[in-house]
Amino acid sequence: MSPPAIEPRRGGAATGLRWVACGDSFTAGLEPGGSWADLVAAPGGEQPIGLTNLAVIGATAAEVERQQLPVAIAAEPHLVTMICGGNDVIDSIRPPIPRLAEDIDRCFGTLASGLPSAARLTATYPPIATDALRPRTRRRIGAGMAALNELIRGAARRHRFACVELHDHPGRADRGNYAADGIHPSRAGLRAAAAVLGAAIVELMGRVGAGDGVAR
């Protein structure tokens, strides 16, 4: 069965660097133009960026694989980013880590085989805000996200993705970087994420241009 049609959100320049972003609400943003990817691709940078943002609020890793990755591969971008798996943890009382491990590895492997010449970047998820959730929920989500981040790191190594560590970002202790739910980033948090991920993209594209590959 072919994946359902999705409506990519395009921004930035029509020429220059072609970038496809995949993932969940962290990359989709909860409002138009409100994601770290949109901020990085905003006009005014040194290099024009044509961003196609395929990320969907609420998407699981399996949904990213089925619905977004075929579109991303068909676009033949210079750069592909993917951050996913958070909803598999947050929306489950008992996160299915073994199944999630398979889904995450398959997502990374699909992009690596489908876009062997593209620069590929992912990131770990930042921690949740500890004051926004009940203790039992906080422990459940915290443990699940820690396990997910390990899966992301491992898949990134195996499939040669650059991996940005947002889990230990200096801003993780600043409550102002989190929305009221303690999970999604605030506008300040999005700006902080855009700064570190944008810098990683610049570094990655420089290494690729110099023939150093995409592994970090």
C-alpha cells in the first residue's frame, strides 16, 4: 500500500541547499512557521535554503517511516534531518522499547540507503521539565526518553548520521525554554534549538563539501 499523501510545508529559498526535514511536533512546530527548522531556514543566512518540512504533529516513528520517508527520498535533497520516536514514548503507559528500537533503526536505515549521498542529521530529545508533570508520569516519560535517546545514538552511528546532543543542552534547566506542558519547547526553546541545530548543519555541510562524509 502506498503511503498516504501528505502536504509538505515549504519555506526558505527555491534554490541553493535543498533540505527535507522529517519528524514529529518538535520539527513540525505547533503553529505555522513555529519550529526550529523554520527558524534555521529563514531568509538572511549565508546560503539560500529551500526547506521542505514533512514533519507532522503526533507522528510516531512508524508513521514517519511510512508517510514521510518515501517523500523525502523522492525529493533527492542535499540534506535530510529526522528526529522521531518521542510520541511512541509519551503516548504509551509502557513504552514498547524493543519495537521502537526496530522502528528507529529502520527509519535511519531507509534514509541512509535511499539517500546515500545526502548529508544526514538527527538529534536526541531534550529532557522534560520536571515541575510540569506528576512524579509517576515524570519517571515514566523520563525513563522512556532516556532509552529512546540511546536508540537514536546507536542508529546514528550505524547509519552514519550526525547526531546533535540536545539531551544535555545547557538550556535544559531553564524552565523558560519549555511550554506549559513541560514537553514541547517554548518560543525561547525553539530559538535555542535552532541555534545549536543550525550550527551543526553548517558544520556538517562544510564537512560534506570538503569530502569528509556525514558521520560524526
